[in-house]
Amino acid sequence: MADRTFFVGGNWKCNGTKDSIVELIDQINEGPSIKDAPVEAVLGVPFPYMSLVSEKLRDDWQVSAQNCWTGDGGAYTGEVSVDMIADCGAEWIILGHSERRHLDVLKETDETIAAKAAYALGKGMKVMYCIGELLSEREADQTLAVCERQMQALKEAVSDYSNVVIAYEPVWAIGTGKVATPEQAQEVHEAVRSWVKENISPEVAESIRILYGGSVSPGNCDELSTKPDVDGFLVGGASLKPDFLKIVDSYK
Ligand code: PEP
């Protein structure tokens, strides 16, 4: 396998209370240190709790936001700027999650997501850039076309990929319990890496981490992680439980 450090991101989405979060962080902090382990573990936390998690979480783990504003702060009521996210102790931002792309009240476009990524990277943040097809798109044989379109938008906005991780999250697998088979995941990851090789550079293709997301659990992570182009996971539901530690452990 290529020399890419395994990466496990958790996405808490719009879940949690101060009490439940402190309980979960205490359980994570009691787990084994990953300081010298070949794995990065990052928690995607709702904005109001980022400072709390940054203060309490052991420093071999990292904190991520789940979205950001497209540029500098200012007269943008209700938005949260990249500077604020950094100020609250987060190093990462999840962008282009399918819920932000597809929920009717959000409908973020490829261009908006790519603009956010470019701005955040320019500010020194790291980005988990999510791509993936709807079930109807898979059934219409559009999986790779959709992923490539989403990658193309990123390419048009970004030139340095050293702080980018791609998360391939088929929308039909998110929160549904219908996990992609290891073969389905590998097929898309390999195709995305080939696209990166041809359209960005062989060096970026070799080094960029491509995570799988969609109903990853302690029961299926080990098999998925055997695939050569699966460099880790982005995990929703299962990241809200102490069992998440077992998914982090699947780097072994
Ligand atoms: C996600 O929210 O990114 C996700 C993959 O969710 P789940 O693991 O619950 O399917």
C-alpha cells in the first residue's frame, strides 16, 4: 500500500448536548494514545461545541467544523467564518457533505463548496472534501461522472492539495445502513485516484487520501480498510458512540 497515513473522521452532524459530548470525549480520552500510531483521528463537531471539544479532547486527536462561510467575516448574519473556526481550536473543515449539497433548504452548489474549500485552505485550514452520487445517479451509471464533476469544481478553485482529504460518500449509503461493498468502494476510489492522476498530477494522486463514508461501523470497517485505495473513513452515526474507537483502530 502507498505511504498514506490512515485517516478516520467522525461527523457528529447536528447532534449532541454538552453532557453527551463531555461523556463521549471522556470515553475517547480513556482509549489508547494514537500519538505515534499511523492514523489521524478527527471529530467533526457542531459549531457551538467546538471550543469545548478542543479544550477537553486529548491532543493526539483533532477537531473539525462541518461547514464554513465562503470568505472573511462581516455582515453575514448566521454564518461562521474560517477565522472563528480556527479560533475555536479546529484545524479541519468538512465541506460538500451530501446533506449540504442535497437538502432542499441548503442546496450548496459545486462552485460554492469549491470556493469555501479554496478560502479555507488559503487560511491554513485542512479540508475534508466530500463527493458522491445519489442512488438515482448510480442506477443511471452516472457515479463516476458525478464524482468527476465534483472533483473538477475543486480543481478549478484549488492548486495545493497537501491539506485536502477526499471523502467518497455515496449518498444512498449515508445513514441508511446500506454500506457499499468493499469492491464498490474500491472501484470508485481507484477511479477518482486515476482522475486525479490525469487531471491534477501523479504526485497528488499518490499522496491524497480518499476516505470512504456511508454506514461505516465497527463491524464492516476492517474489511473495507483492506482495499488499497481506501485510506480511511468518514463516519456519521457510529462516531457518536465510544465504539468509534474500534473504527479508528482499523488502521491496524
Ligand atoms: C456521514 O454523515 O458522513 C456519514 C457517512 O454518515 P453515516 O456513517 O451515518 O452513514
